[in-house]
Amino acid sequence: SPPSLSPPPPHTPCLSLSLLLSLLPPMQAQRMKESQLEREWDRQRLLDARGALAQQRAEEETARRLRREMDDYNRRLGEEQTAHQRYLDEEVYTNKPSAEYFLQFNTSSR
């Protein structure tokens, strides 16, 4: 005859932490509470570290972006100044005074 199949064991409900702690001796319950608290602190420290790292990365990216913008602005400013100096040299300062011009000054005494 085939082996008889026994029904599965009855489902045991999960015990809540507070119920589990009430069933344990006081010292063991205290250690479990401390362990749970320490795990929670570790989780919080990990979350804080991740948040700080994300904030630091965002600040570094902002600093890089601002640096690139400043570099671009300074490059454009330099190009404008070079163009203006070229304009002055080629258009404005075309009639340079000769030595004769300067010799006419300071030729008489009072």
C-alpha cells in the first residue's frame, strides 16, 4: 500500500518582536532590544552617509559647471579685448607722432 501522506504541520504565525521579547528571559530580551536598536542606528548611519555623498557629488558637479561657465566667460572676454585692441591699433592709432612733433615742445624759456 502507498505510504500515507500526513497533512502539513499547522501554520505558525510570525511572532511580533514585542511578543517574542516577552517570551524570552529578561537579559536575552534586553540583548535583542539592543541588537535591534544597533541595527537601526547602523541603517540610519548608512542612509546619512549616502545622503551626504549624494550632496557632496551634487556640490562638486555644481562647482564644475560654474568653473566651466567662468572659463567660457573669461575666454569670450579675452577675445573681445583682443578684438578691441586690434581695432585701436589698426583704426584709431594710425597717425603716430614723429620725432619732429616732440621737438617743438620745451624750446623756449620764460
